[in-house]
Amino acid sequence: MPVEVALTGGLRAAGLFPSPMAIDTRDKIGQTSAAVALGGLRTLVATFLNLRWLTYFSERRWDDVHDTFNTLVDLAPRTTYYWETGAWNQVYNAAAYYEHDSQLPALRRSEAWRASILRGREFLERGIRNNPGNPQLNEYLGFVLTDRNKFQAFRDPEATFAAAAEAYRIAADSGEALPFVRRFQLYALARVPSRNAEALALARALYQDSGNRTPTLQCVYFALEVHANPHGIEPHTLALGIFGNAADAYESLSRYWLRAGERFPIHGVADALKGLESELGLPQDRRIFHQAPSQATSDE
């Protein structure tokens, strides 16, 4: 028995043998499905059960949707799709429903919206704990935590952006993610004031590859350099060096300036824009400080 128990534990730790099915999971899937699952066909049972949440979704029964996904991941904890889709339903579908539910008072709508997002985040983080290092789940967690439409649900911005940066780092370090994931790690890290030095080092490294020189990365890199050398760098000159010319610098920095609600660092941006406006000879009605902040997303 000791040998068998140790062998079973090792196989389960390696993901080669499933954990015992919980009694409540057996109750939820029914006697016949439980018998099939116990026979080693859990993923088959999960595939059929996956159809159930679509019915609940169409009826806006969000608690039942969530319960169904909890059962699905009990049956197939290594199937990324179930973790992602379960989180997506809570963070986006259920949250949007509560936010616009006219039958609820405004305060209850707000609280239901936030609770749904937090439940989706917890579900996704549980998926990561069950699948350590999974690049897809970590990338999705980073996306959720940096979604500007969800900022109000997470009460501690610094901790939230730090968690997003770590999730993106794990995804990027896996070697399976696309190059933009490393840039997204930087964008999250740059919004954690206590880690500006670390963010600047990453920005400098990424900037060396011309393929990384997207408008957002250039702007973040610019702001971090100014912050690190407040008296040693003239913003206008630095902008020309990073962007190459006044027109490109002004277009990128002006768009970046209007994205004030996304909490990116903006050190030196205003001074650079004023200098560029003078250099380009822009009329007053076309200058950026006469425009309201935009809610448009970036072109990364």
C-alpha cells in the first residue's frame, strides 16, 4: 500500500493520473456520467456537460453558468478552454448584464458588477494554480487586470498592475507567447511607481529591437527616461531621439497624453508636446491641450 500510494501521488503530481472525483461533482453530473467519469473518461463527460452552460447563458442564469464551469474544471482541470471561458463569462458577460440591469438600484448594480469581475478573476487564478506556468491563462489574467474598463473593480491599482506584470512575465518566459506579451509586461510594470527602475531597464532592452518600437512602447520608454533623469534630459530633445522626427513624436505623444485614464507614466510628456508644437508651428486650435482626454484605445 505505501508503494501504491506514493506511485499514485507521483502520477497525479505529474498530471498523468486524475485526482479522486469529489462527491458533490458526482452529484452534479448524475449517476450515469459519474460512472463514465470513474471509468477514466472524464474529458468525454466534460465535453457533453459543456453544452449545459450555453443554455444557462441564453437564460442569463449566471450563477448556474459559474457552477457548471466549476464542475467542468473538476472533471478536466488541465483544459485551458474551460478556465478561460468560465472566467470570461463572469468578467465580461455577467458583469455587463449586471451593469445594465435596470431592475436593480444603481448601488446594487455596481456591487454586482464588481463581484462578478472578482469572481471571474478568482476562477482564472485558480486555473493558474492548477496549471502552473500555463502561458495562455497567465496572458489572459494580465489582459483582465489591465482592462481599463475593469479598473474600478480592483481597488488597489499598484497591486493590480504588479500582478498583471507578473502574469505577463510568466507567459513571456514560457517561450510560447508572441512578442507583444513582453511589451504588455512592460506596460503593466510601468504603472507600478515603486518599480519604475525595473520598468526602465526592460523598456531599454525592448527598445533595442526595432520590432518592438510601437507608439505605446516608445511613449512609455520616453516617460520612464525622463523620470529617471529629471534634470539631465531635455524632453523635447529626448522625444526627437526616440521617435526620429518631430511629426511622429508629436502624433504618438499626443495620443498617449489623451489616454490619461489608463494610468501610464506621463513624466515630461507635457513639456515635450509644448516644444514640439512650437517646432511644428501648429495653430492654437490644433494643439493637444485644447482637446479633451480620449477614451479610445491605442494602436499598440
